[in-house]
Amino acid sequence: MTLGTGLSLAEAVREATALLADAGVPSPRVDAELLADHLLGVGLGRLRAMLLGDSPEPDGYAELVAERVRRVPLQHITGVAHFRYLQLAVGPGVFIPRPETESVVQLVIDWLRDLERLHGRDHPKVVDLGTGSGAIAGSVAHEVPGAEVHAVEFSEFAHAWAAGNLAPLGVKLVRGDLRDALPEHNGTFDVVVSNPPYIPAEAVPNEPEVALHDPPEALYGGGADGMELPTAAAASAARLLVPGGYFVMEHAEVQATWIAAMLKNSGYWSDVTTHVDLNGKERATSAVLTEPSDHSDERIGQ
């Protein structure tokens, strides 16, 4: 059988699944179904019911499967990334949000709920440093309606994607560098969250979707160890937070010990905690600012 030659939908999805599996795609069956649904627009529940009948293969399906076989990201083909409760527009020039980052958002939301419950703060102020597509900032705005949410993005291309995703959610997006952004807001945020670039300079991601399609500026953190931008994000968090404010940052599993030590050794953070994601990997570190935030960035990371 060959895709695009009069197959039924069920036959086409079966063949697409085999082709994607041979190409090393991590979730071949799901991707085959999502590509079919992208053309049919019926939802996965209805699509799976159609697979039990004799519905025909949709026009253009073979071409989409061929793109995915070449390891073009599924989200670039469909133009959509699903993240928590959001459907985000994505494409070339913006980092595709990953499922593991959803657990970072949950840490923020849990903190904000405790802030409201324990301290009566029902209009907290949050900033996402290096927002990319806007996944974190948008999710916080969507799930904590009373929050005032800001987002910072340096890349011109990513900023354009974020602008479209965040405008309907009321997020205040600025184009700027996470190292010195929002000086007029120093000492005013309740939460700073960041998923900065953190891959070391010489490391090459294993997945072709990442290595060939995610923008390099969203991957590499600067310096041989990739820690320049994560360290800068911590410095900006200390500058932007109110005393007692919450900072949470995503990182690679192998960087957890280094980042926790960096925060503890600065002397300005308490409750430094490493958090695991749904796969049990040390995915994020959080801390609470213990000193007034009218200080220079130089103290962080020393």
C-alpha cells in the first residue's frame, strides 16, 4: 500500500504510523492521527471512530506525513502547539513548548493560590522572562484570572509569535533582554518564572526536531556550561521580586545541583528547592527572595 493512492483512512493511518516509526518519530501513531485530524478537523475522538469505518484518506495526507518523516516538527506542520489549556500558534523562529514545562507552570499556580489563601493577594504580579511562544505567561494568565502577567522576549521572531498568542489573554508583552528588562518594575513582582536557554555551547540536541528546527538562541545558554543566561535570569529575578517573592526556573536535569548551589551560595535566597517533572527528572529549581530587591545584579552567582 502507498499513501495517497485511494486508501481508506484506517489504512492510511496504519501506513503512516509504520513510516513514522521507521523514521524514529517518538510517537508515530499519535502523530499519524494528529496529522489526519489537522486535515479533517473533527477532533481525535471523532477521528478514532472514523477509523473503524471506511472513510477515505484525506487529500494532502501523504504530503504531511512525508514532512514528518523528514522530522519536521509536528507543530510546524500543523501550526499549533497544545500546552496545558492553551492552543498556541507556533512555527519557524520560536521554541516549541514542551510538556515537561507544564509542571513549571503548576509550581507558579500553586504558589499564587497559596499567596491568595494565606495573604489575601488576589491580584498578584507575575513576569515570565524569555517567554518564547508565550506558553508559561499565557497559562498563568488563563488559569489565574486576577493576576497581572508580564512577559519578556528578546527574539524578534519569537516576540511576533508571542504577541499573537498573548494579546487575547491580556498579558503585557515587551521585547527585551531578560538580563536587564523592566527596570521600572524593580521590586514589584510576586513571582518571576523563566525557562531560559541552558544548553552548553558544544552540546548538540539528540532530537532532529530540536537540533534542526528550534532557533539556536532559544537553546544555548551561553558559555561552555550553558549557565550564563540561567545565572542572569536569577539575577533579574532578585532585582524584580518583592522580598518574599518566588522564583522558579526550568533547567536540564544535570544542572539541578549547580543551580541550587548558585542560589544558596548567593546568600539572598531561602527555601531553595529542586522539583522533578512527570518523568522523575530534576526539571526546575525554586527559591524565595529574602532580602530587599534594590541591589545590584552582581551579587547573584558569586
